[in-house]
Amino acid sequence: MRWLRARYAVVPAWTAACLLALASLVLGHFDAAAEYKHTVAKDARLAGDRGRTRFIADLSRKVDVHVFALGNPYRVIVDAPDVSFQMPAGLGSEKRGLVTAFRYGLFAPGKSRIVLDVGGPFLIDKAFVLDARDDQPARLVVDLVPTDEKTFLAKLKETPSHEKANESPLPPQSVVRPPNAKPVVVLDPGHGGVDPGAKSAAGVAEKEVVLSFAKVLKTKLEATNRYEIHLTREDDTFLPLRERVAFAQKRGASVFLSIHADYFPAQTDKTKPVIAKGATVYTLSEEASDEEARALAAKENFSDAVAGVALPEDSDEVLANILIDLAQRETKNRSQLFARSIVGELAGRAAVHTKRLRSAGFRVLKAPDIPSVLLELGFLSDPDDEKHLLSDAWRERVAGGVVEAIDGYFAKKIAKNPF
Ligand SMILES: [Zn+2]
């Protein structure tokens, strides 16, 4: 057909020939960032059923895409240069056929991404972009068909994604700063871009409230003139967890503070109501301090999966854990000192969910040599917390508390270890 560009081979049916065509399709990556500025994605929808599910996105113009599959969990990733998403609100939560949900957003500067969550093993049977024609806009089309686990995994092995190939299991070394330099504070607003994080019933996204808070905190810390402050992200861009850690290490961070907002799901057991409101402070540990901390770490660690980053192989994770465990001992006490300082300051200024320090295996806290703390500002599921998270006055007050906590941490650290 005329509308198909030659390099998007049509895969007619599930045959041996199709396997080859599919491999070339999945591996193909076409970089044309400059040429495709200002492409707008205006709408998207699902069609078909479990036998064949089609994803369609309307585009203002044709754009080159890179489409590939990821497992554990099952996902389809569509990468394209510089697409601006102007989709109707609430898109992507409806299930249809093999697709359980989809989301979209900036993945990295100049790189846009659509992620489809898939309910079981699948194959990308077709993926192509159509030119605009008559009254039809340009369209991205991805067709998925079901398969068995074995075939899915065999296909995945054949076509490794770039991210996987680039990942190193070893944590990078932190930069050592000159002795008289100001301490570096790295603030890490969680999620971003294609990964919205938690969402309130009214649609307030964690990625937005944590960025607003981090910006207020940065301004307040700068005003003390005592620290050098960096934000891992300054806008609505996604950053993988290990890149957040590497960011802090590259800048020789003295402390790392990851900022989040939680969501507690509707309670089914009304006899034992759980009050989920206020701030909570977490540090890293191999064994979770309690079930709630374990579940939260699993949720926060899922950020990479939400954004379609390939997770490291299990063996890499184990190796990294052993190395981290050895180096972490020195850092652990300092992380706890930092965490206690935050809890102490917040307790007087805002609702705290618990004064107890909690810990679990948060991937974003795994820099072996940087005291790292994760602060959940509150629960987007709680209407009072939601109001606070959107309030300038609350932000000012709580950020003021965190500044005091950072001051207190450095004062204690210096008192204990002056050299
Ligand atoms: Zn989060």
C-alpha cells in the first residue's frame, strides 16, 4: 500500500518470515530529532480484542518511531523524538484486549515515549506510522497478538533493548570534592514525564507536587549560602532510578534526598481502618522494617517499569547488593542521622504519619557512599494531605523544616567527626 514507508515492513501473518521481519522492525532505530520537532500527539485509542489488539495514536505529522517489547512486567515501548502530547485528560486507564493501560510523556530531553502495559505474553505483529491523508491525521499503529511465555522470552532474547545493553551492574564511584568546598545537597523529585507516580482522585499527580516542593526547598537552601544544591530533574522529564543515584555521585553529593508523595488505596477491611496521612521518612535496608515499608519500596521501585526502562537481570542486582552492603555500613549511620533530623523537624511543623524511622530496599537510595533518605511528603489519597501538597504556605513551612534538618545533620556530623 502506498502509505507505508518501505522500511516499516508489514508483517502479514504469524509465519517464519514474519519472525525475521519483526526482528528487523524491533531492532530498527531511526534518529531524526532535528527533522521532527513539534510533532503533536492529539489523541490515542485502543481497538480490537484479545486475539489482536491495536493501539492507534493521532499525530500532527509523520514521525519515526522505535518500537520494542519488555518483559517482567509485559510492556510495549514506543520511542519517538520530540513529540508533544496534547491528549484529552484521563486517557490510558481503559483496558481493552491485551492492553491493560497506557501512558505517555517525556522520557529524556528530546525523547518522547509511549508505554503500553500488556496483560500477558505477546508479540508485536505490526508497528508503522501512516502519513496524513485526506481528512485523516498521521497515525501511529501498533498491533499486538497473544503468544505463549516461551515464544515471548525467545523473542525478547533476540531483540535486547538498548537500555539493558548500557546498564552496568556496578555502582559508579562518587566524585571527591575539595576539602573546603560547600557540601553538595542533591534533591530528587520522584517520577516525572512518562511516569506520573501516585495520583489523587482529582488527578493531582505526585510528579508535579514533588517537583514544586523540591523547587521551594532548593530556593530556601540556596538562601542559607551554606550548600551547593542540585535537582535531579528541573522539569517534567523522566529519569531512571539508577541515573538519579549516578547524578548524585557525579556531583560528589554529601546528602541525597528523594522526595515523593504516597497513595493509600481504598480500604476494603472497614473493621481495621488505617489512617494514612502525613509525612514519613525512609532509609535503605536489605530487610524492610515492616510490611508497609516493603510495599512502598516495591511501588517506588516500579517507577522504572512504569516508564519502560528495562530492569537489570537478577544476577546483576545480587552482585550490586553485595558491593553496596560492604560500602553501605559507613553510610547507613549517617543516613539514619539525617533521617532522624528530618523527622524531628517535621514533627513540629506538619502532620507526620509516624515518627518511627522506616526502611526498605529503595533502589534510589542505593548510592553506597552518600547518606540517602526518602521523604514521603504525605498521601494523595487523603484530602487534607492533598490540600497541603498544593498549598504554598504548607510548602514553605515544611521546606523550612527540612532546611533546619539539613543544618542540624551537618552540625552533628561535624561535631562527631571534625576531620
Ligand atoms: Zn513516588
